[in-house]
Amino acid sequence: MTTHHPRQFPIILITGTPGTGKTLHSTLVQQEMSESDIPMRHLNIGDIVKEQGFHEGWDEEWKCWIVDEERLLDYLEGVVNPESGASETGFILDHHDPSLFPERWVDLAVVLTCDNSVLHDRLTSRNYPPNKITENVTAEIMQTCLSETRESYDEEIIVELQSLGAGDNEVEENVERIVEWIGQWRKDRLEGRHDQ
């Protein structure tokens, strides 16, 4: 019989259509947590794909890497390794495809949503090609990311947050909510209140 070690730190997924502020939120949450006793490591999945070469080449039409999901997940399994529970840190998974990760990894799934005109402007400023802007704005209108998150994880661990970026307050409030959730998760874990 294998001994199951409950995780000491949570794994959070921050997902949403490209341009909704995943990396900004992830970076700010990591910064906030670095000042506490709950270390959280930000994993920008897009950067990992590029840096580690977990892709099958460049898609010229869509201007993106064709992700080799099997190699990526093998690598992440070694990094995140939720089964061992021995990890010295929690993780923030920053990626636009919520269905990529095994359900057992994720303790909280945050879906960032954004006004379509704001999203269009952000993607334009990133020099996205018109077909990619149209695809992403359409995905946001259709709530594709939210639907995929709901198909991948239990409803009770999903939080939908607006990320309009009109004022700094919204992002700060979102980050505060996530930070509070992490603190509560850790407190419950230390007091022995967990579902594992």
C-alpha cells in the first residue's frame, strides 16, 4: 500500500483567452506570496514550451508554437509532481488551455475574462495577425476558455474574475482574492481540514 502525502502547498491554474492578463495576475500573486510563508512558483507554460523546446515547430499562419503536449506534461509532472506531496512550493500554472492539465493537479482554477474591445486593443498592441485577433476575440465572446475549464474541473474550484484593466483596482482586487484563497487553503491544510 502506498502512503499518500498530502500536498503542503496549492497548485493554481490561471487561465483565460490570450490578452486577459494571466501572466500579470500570476506574477503579482507570486510576488505577494513571496512575502509570506507560502512560496508559490509561477510557471508560464508558453515560456516553458519555448525554452525547453516542447513543440513541433512554428505555425506561420497562427504565429505560435505547435505544442508537444506529451513532452510538456512529462516535464511538468517532474516539476509539479502532486503525488509526492514533498514539494517545497506551490505552483501557479499560467496557460490559455485549461484542458491541458490533469484534474488531480489543480486546487483552484481562475478564469480571467475581458471585454471584447479591450481584448482586441491588447492583442493589436501585441502585433497579433488579424486572423489570430479574430479567433481570440471570438473565443472570448463564446466563453470557450470558461467552458473548457468547466469541462475539466469541478465547479466548486472554479472562480471567474473580470480583468478589464481599466483601473489598477480590479487587478489588485483579483490578486487579493487569490492570495486570500491560498492562505485559507494552507490554513485548512495545517489544521488537517482537507479532502485528500
